[in-house]
Amino acid sequence: MSDWKSPWVDPHWCLAVDLYEISMLAGYWEAQMFFPATFEMSFRYMPPHRGFLVACGIETALHYITNLRFDDAAIAYLRSVPNLARLPQGFWDYLRHFQFTGRVRAVPEGTLVFPHEPVLVVTAPLPEAQVLESFVLAVINFQTMVATKAARVVQAARGRGVVEFGLRRAHSPEAGFWAARAAYVGGCVGTSNLQAGFAFGIPVSGTMAHSWVLAHASEEEAFRHFQRLFPEHTVLLIDTFDTLEGARKAARLGVPFRAVRVDSGDLAVLTQEVRRILDAAGLQDVRIVLSGDLNEYIIDELLTAGVPADLFGVGTDLVTSRDAPAMTGNYKLVEWQSGQTRHPRMKTSPGKQTLPGRKQVYRFAGPDGRWTHDTIALEDESIEGGMPLLRTYIEKGAWVAEMPSLTDTQRYVRDQLERLPEPYRRLRDPAVYPVHLSPGLTELVERLRGGNP
């Protein structure tokens, strides 16, 4: 029997919080501040050269929220933390029975989003909503970063497949695991990461390393050995010594193989020559895979130059989003309620302003089906003609909506990108997608700025 545990449920996640969240949780408990509160997760601004973001990590966050518990081991550790050591027994009893009881709305996994738009909205008793902050931000920031990068790389590949190769360069094996999922959401056709393939059903793909070739007496022997083991899946790595000679040796094998991979050198020149060698040997069906520190900009340049590549393996730049390695997601209190009175809240510090009140986002399209703009509105405001993006996934602590398959989510991303006009999809210096505030939200912002709660 396998002892594999679901990737969505990890008992250690209850401690994936910052100390200040437990401190505030204790303070709210001590003051009996259990009134309903609404927090929203959104992105402040776009990273460099990003015209859109692919919201990802929503499903991970939802599973965390519904499964968050503090077991005896976690509580014992928290009690040992000096900052928390003097808290009364009643708080630890509260924590031992902690369970989320509120409501969560979110955009569907893979939704294209823009600055200031709520991506995930939590309405729950204040302590329950507060304690979620760090984990929600961590998973959505990271997976959105990678899914967005993947969408850009896939766009640059112009219909050719992109495989995620980043495990060895990810910031940890866990980061590589979640990056593989996010990359698939963003449009990659597969991953080299077997753990992600097992957990999420992502197609897996791989070739050989240079060490395989170096471990044999000759390059020819290495190729023949690999082909005997994996005849219908053979992809030969031909650049360990001399790339063009490696291509000739592959062509002389006399047995079928699927593809060759080039991982170094002047890819623009080498790919053209490799294609000629293969075609001259009657191997027109053998594909060429390119890898080696690729990103969307390099791939775009290669294909613009007419390079006959069929597939790209992208690793480091994809899983680290090297040109934009951090996201600007924030999780802020936008409203709390006393009795029947709602108290909208807005942060006004320079560069970190937030939008107050519970909200909905509406997306508008023109007659051709392409998007024209979004409007952020108050939740109870009537907005005609737009498609609401936020959906309810959790109500009274329980799931009320099913999540689509990962393949359906990938298709959803692709369909949205087709509806996003080209100026907002440019790899460099994209246009700024229009996001408006509704009349009701505009009035509320102005009132709160004027000091009128």
C-alpha cells in the first residue's frame, strides 16, 4: 500500500504562518473580536513587461483553508515560543478546536487578472480570516508568478510545445513541485518532474543527461543502449562533444527514434544544420528539441530567425521567473461588521493604498468577443453588461463548488488569452489593460479619504 499523502493536505501547513498571525489570533481571542471581517488578496502592480497575470494557486489555498487544524504537536511547539509562552490555557483550547467557518470567493484557477482586482476574498470571524494571510499569499504569489511566465513562454513558442524542466534549478524540491503544476496551468505540455506527474496527472517527458553519454565507451554506444531500452520514446542528446557529429551518429543508427535534443552552442545555427543532416538521412519525422537557459525572449528570437525547432525544454527561467522573480500580492482587511453595520476599511499609506469594501470584478467584451476593460465594483452594486469573475467556493467552512481538472484549467487559460487583445500580450512593453472603478466604489473611496467612515 502506498503511503503517498494528498498534496492538498499537509499537517505541517498549520505552522506555515508568521508569528504575528498567531499573536494577532491570540489578541482577537482575548478581546473576543469574533465579528465578521473581509480580507481580499490582490496584486498591487504588474512586474516588468507583464501585461496580464495568470491567477494560480487558488485551489491550493482553498484546500489549506478547509483543512487548517492545529494538532497537539503544533500547539506544543507554539507554547514553547517565548512570545507566546504567557498566553492563557483558554487560547490553546480555542486553537485546538480551530476550524474555518466562513465564506471564500475567488476567481477561477487560471483567470487572467490585473492590478487591484480581488483574486481571493475571505469573509469569516476576524481571527479565522486573519490567520490565513501568509499561506494564501505564498501559494498564490508563487504559482501566479510561474503560471504567468509559462503563458509567456508558450506564447513565444507559437504553437510548438514547451516542457517544464526546472526541478533542479527550483529554489527547493517543493518549489519545483508546485512550479510544475503552475507551468502546466500556464500552457506547458508536460514536465520532467515525476512527483508532479504522479500527484496531478501532468504528462511527463524527459531525455538523457550528458553523464549518460560520458558513462559509455562511445557516443554511438550510448545512443544504441538508450534506444534499445526506450525505442518509441528515444530522444538523443547530441551535444556532449560535437553537436553536428552527434547528429550524424544519430542518423546512422539505422533504427527509429523520436527526437534529438540540443542543449548548448549557437542554437540558431546548429538547429538549421541538424535539420539538414536528419532530412538528408530520410529522418524528416525526427523532431528537434531545444533547451539550455531558454526563456520567452530567446525563443521568440529563434523562431523569428526561422529556426526549425519542434519543442522547447525550459527550466531555470520558468520556475524562478528570473526576469520578474517576485509578485506584489497583498492580503488586506477591507471591511468588518458589527451587528448589521458594515465598516469598510481602506489603507491610505503612499504606494500601498487599498480599495475598501466587499467587491466584485466585472469583465467586458466587445462585439468580437475580445475584452475591452474590467470594472471593480462593490459586491452589492448593480453593474450591467459585464461578466462577474468572483465565485463562491467555500460557504460556512465547506466546499460548495467543484474545481475543474487541470487540463480544463489549462484550456481556460488558452481561451482567455485568445480574447485578450494583442497589445496587452506583448512580451515587451505591453499596453496597460483598462481597469475602472465603479461609481459606487469611487464614491466610497472618496468618502473614506475625506475622513468620513
